[in-house]
Amino acid sequence: MRISDGDSLTVRQTDGSELKIRLCGIDAPERSQPLGREATEHLQSLVAQTDNQVQVVALEKDRYGRTVAEVFTVLGNEEKLLNAEQLMSGNAYLYKEFVNNCPNKLPLETAEAIAQEKRLGVWGGNYQKPWDYRRSKRK
């Protein structure tokens, strides 16, 4: 498994093929942005807790050919939705433009509200949103 950034990963499927995944409904800082490295490392640590074993609920393909998905880990009796974990820790923003496509939209919105209230990560300062950062790089 490879973690590309705080909202993208590549998993090896049971047939040995690789699947590039974009976490549904969230947008993490780019690696070159402030907190980008932290977001990537947080996602890596969540996956490492379960020996890189994840459950993928594929939803659709994005314009880059990645599978947009909700990704879960299970450790003992505890199931975690990684999309929500990234939001709740302040390592991503709710991607309002695309969150309506996510089955767990309400938990994602709640997770972001918790991080905002606690001023965690991206909510702890005046950071540029990743979508604005990417738009500024295209000019």
C-alpha cells in the first residue's frame, strides 16, 4: 500500500492488481502545502495500525481514473472510516462540492465540525484550502 497524500492511496487488491483511491468527500492539503506532510503521515499511521489492511467501498471514478471510495479499517471490534478520521483530526477539509456522493455524508460533516470546534490541524490557522492552492498553481 502506498499513501500518496492525505486523501489518496494505492491499495493492492486480492487479485494482486493495484487500485488508486481518492477518499470520498474530503480534500487534504497538498504535500507541498503547510500541513500536507502531516496529513499524509496521519493517513499512513491509521492504515499501519491494521497492517495495511483496509476495506474499500468503491463509489465512482474521478476524472483522473481513480476510484472514489469510502475506506475503512477494522482493529478488534473498532471500525474506522478513514475519510472521517482525516476530517476529525484536522488533516482534511470537507469537500462540499463532492460530499453529496458519499454514503456517510453526515458523519463526515460531523467529523469536520468537531475539528473546527477544537481548532485542530487545518482549523488551527489561516491556511489556504487545497482546491484554491491547486487553482493558483494552474495559472
